[in-house]
Amino acid sequence: MKKLLFSGLVISIFTMGFSQNFEEKKLDGSTFENLKVRIGADFAMQFQALNHYSDSVTLIPLGSGINLPTANFIVEADLARGIKVNLETYLSSRHHNEAWVKGGYLLMDELPFIHSDFIDKVMKATTLKIGVMELNYGDAHFRRSDNGNIIRNPFVGNYIMDAFTTAFGLEILVRQSGFLVMGGINSGSLKPALSGYNTTSTVYSEYNMFNEIALHWKAGYDNQITDNLRLRATVSGFHCFNHHFGSLYYGDRTGSRYYLVMKPRTNSSSDVDPASGHTSGNWGPGLTDRNNAIMANLFGKFHGFELFGTYEHNSGTVLSGAEFTFQQIAVEGLYRFGKEEQFYGGARYNLVSNQADESVNRYQVTAGWSITKNIIAKVEYVNQNYKDFGLYRSADAGFNGIMVEAGISF
């Protein structure tokens, strides 16, 4: 057995090109011979030169320099025909200096252990995914930076309202003739718990996963219509009806790409700790008790021109029981050029508003170079403004400046 495992161990390089990918492609089970292991990693580093300001709140002084480099480590293994396992670890992040597991899942494009012609036919269009994973809500999470993995994001920053979380779940994806339908069930939180304790009221709580379960789904069309034209349109939903720690909009434990922006001065050492307020520059409902979210996405690519749009609406209650309603729109356009479209330039507009008429808008202008399929360098100008916004309820508040970022993914 040991000889078989060692003889089947293959170390290979991940080749993540910069071309847009969404759901993983179907595995080619016909090439499976024995256990194969692939090792990959992501590394990223930023230079930050941002200025922040508010005429109603005293903010910390903010200099320019290199941010904490970030890294991911990935292990994948083909276990059987059409079956693989994935494990991803954050080696270093803004929020955690130590290594910790992002998640791991089992993906099945075939069920070779069930000897049935009917099941084999069904699985030609079906993918099963189970484990702790990045939930497939919306398409924006396919174009975001994930700690050390920045190669799929043409910009530096992610969305203002960042719908991203990991949770234990099951997803069933069916793809046929360009159409796709996905249904999923998940635990609703990146931090599952069996019980809780309130230090103020000294009351214990008993948590039951079956009372707090969440549902997510997606439907759409994705087709390479001609060699030069690709179109994709999807609608997604996420529905969490009762959860003590719903994390769809507070699930990025690695931290935002804009370090320490908009942090008020409190004369505490935590003011300058990147892990404190690690979601700086983001805005959304945060942790929720109840949440109903819908996201619509449109992607198109014609020759070197690329368009990606997002509309999102969500409502529910936060942990205190207060009701919220948030809306988000984002539009980005890119032009890729060069012999292999290795250069690009583009812009993004992002706006988020809530039921209290607070709003945040952001403009991003980017230019980048995919030096190879595994190496990228990019520069971004960002300008973010707050309007009638809580702590920064003032006539003038926001941040702007330059971010330079480089990354390697293999």
C-alpha cells in the first residue's frame, strides 16, 4: 500500500492564467490512473500610498510603505476517477500572522463507486461539492483577491460590500448547453458553535444547526459564442433565516487590501494594528441574524474588451435585532492587449447605500501586466467617499491614493 501511495504521488504546478474563470471545469476522469497530488501556493505584496480624511473625526496618521505580505498554500489530490479533494491554508494574512486553514472540500464529477449507467449519464452534467468551502453565491467572488491569491482580480481592492464567506455546505451544480443551475445548503457561518455565553447577562445559549441552516443557489447562462465573444449572465441567492453568527458579509478573515484607512484616533495601540479593524474600507451589514440576499451579474468579453457588472440587494436583521436593507451596484470595464493579452487597463465604479440613506462610493482605475500566467503586477488609483455616513457624518470624508501590488500563483 505504501509503495502504491508513493508511486502515485505526483507534484505538479498549478497553471492559473489571468483569463476569467468561474466555476471549476469538469474533471477529465478518463486520465486517472492512481493517486496524484498537486501542490500550489499564492504570494502577494502591496505598496500603499493612501491619504484619508474627515472633517468630523480625528483619524490616525497614515504613512506610505509596504504592507504585510500575504500567502496561501494549496494541496489538491485526485482520489479516484472524477473525484478530487482540496485543502487551502492561509500562511500569513492581515488578520492572522500564523497559519490557519481556510477550508477543504471534496469535489465529485463522477461517482465510479456506483455502478449505474443512469448515474454515469447524470454525472456528465453534474458536479457535487461538499466540505468547508467558499460558497458559490454570486459571481463577484470569482474576481476578488483572496489573501495571497490576487491573480484573478484585475484591481487591488475588492467590493465595498464584500459577499464572501466560507462555511460547511453541499452544492449540486448542473451544467448543460451553456445553462447552469446550482442549489446549495450550508451552515450559515464560518464559525459554527454548539453553545454560547453572554458575559453581560450571564446567559448560556444552545445552538442547533438544523434551526440555523442557510440556503444558496445560482442560475444562469455562460457560453463561448464565438472565438472572440463570450457572454455570461447569472442570478444568485443566499437565505439565512435565523443564525447567531451569519457571516456572508463578514466572512473575509484575511482583511481588506486597504490597510488602516478611516481608523479614528483613540490613543490606543490597537489604532495602528493592521489586525484591528481588518475590514477597513469595506462597508455592509456585518454579522447578521437573518439575511436574504440576491445578486445579479453580467459578464461579457469581445476580443480584448471585457465588461463585468453587479447588482445586489440584501435585507434582514443584525445581531442586535435591528433591521437593515443594503443595495450595491458595481460596473467595471477592461481592455486587454498585447500578443497574449498580457497587458490591461480599466476602471470600476462601486456604490453601496442602506435604508438610512447612508452611502459609500468608490472609483478605481487600474493598469496591469501578466508577466507570465503565474506572475502579475498592477497599479491602482482609488478614491472612496462617504456620504451622510454614521461615524463620518460630515461634508468631507474618505480616502484616496495609489496602490501597487504584485503576486505569484502556482
